[in-house]
Amino acid sequence: MAIYQFYLAVIPKKGIGEYLGEIPNKLEVDFQKRAENILKNEKVFDYFEFIQHKSWEIANIDSREIIKEIDQKLDRADWGNDHESNNWKTETNEVDNDSWILIDSNRHRIKEFTFRADLRQPKLKFLIEMVKLAKEKELLLIDKNGNLVEPEIEDVIKLVKKSNAYKYVQNPNVFLEK
């Protein structure tokens, strides 16, 4: 992940609400541990991942329509696509956006859905498009710290402004010095 990319996980509002009995403001997320496990080639099913899978299972959303919409926003990556994993990546000198959806291939149901938006992109076009998609599909967005927000651009921008990606884009030298 490039420092100028802002990460968001996507989760269905209906699923998390039914599973937890409420929509929390924050979920317990340990992305550092997840990253360490990936580097060690270990797969550890954690609390956040469990909630994602349960929420998507409860919501029972067909992946095909969302996949078609992302196909219109990004190029398919030339790696990692199979009957369960869908990967997109549009990378040029000006922009680097990507997305990933893991599905249950037997039922075409989403299990996990994430994207990373390049904060250098003029007018944050991809980020805004993904927030609109989340709103249309009644999905919620979760940042790397576990903050859960409605798909309203004002709420997402508040998360963006707290991120290292934003701090880097604002002033790379100051960010790197710290």
C-alpha cells in the first residue's frame, strides 16, 4: 500500500446491525497483527474478519452487481483473480486506486470488500464514487483504526484528515521528518 492511499473496508449496514444488535462507532481492529501474519504467510481469522464475514452472510448481497460497478471504475488487476478473489488496480503516474472483493463462489455472496483511494487524485474522484456506491447499496465504511461511518462524504473526509495518507499528501517532507 502506498502512503498516499487511504484504506477503507466495506460492510453491510443491515448485516452488522443484525449481528451486533446495533451499529457501533468503532470496531476492534488490529491491522498491524494482520499485516504481520500476511508477511509470515500465516492466516489468522480475527475478530474484525469474523464480523465482516458474518455481516455479509446476514445481508446476503449478491456480488455480481457490485463487481460490475467496480469494473466500470477500475481496471482488473493482472494478478490474483479467480473464482473467489476479485482484484482491481488502476495505477498511472497520476493515480493509484485499487479494490478487492472476496466472495463465496458457490453463492456469489461477498465475504470481504475493501478499497484504497489515492488521495493525490484530483477531486478525489474514485473515493467519492466508492462512497456513492456504498450509499446506494446501504453499506458502511471502516478505516484502519476501526472507525465505522455512514457513506457520507463529510464523514469520510473527517476520517481522511486523521490518516497518515492525508498527512503525507499535505506535506511529505514534514510527514517523513516525524
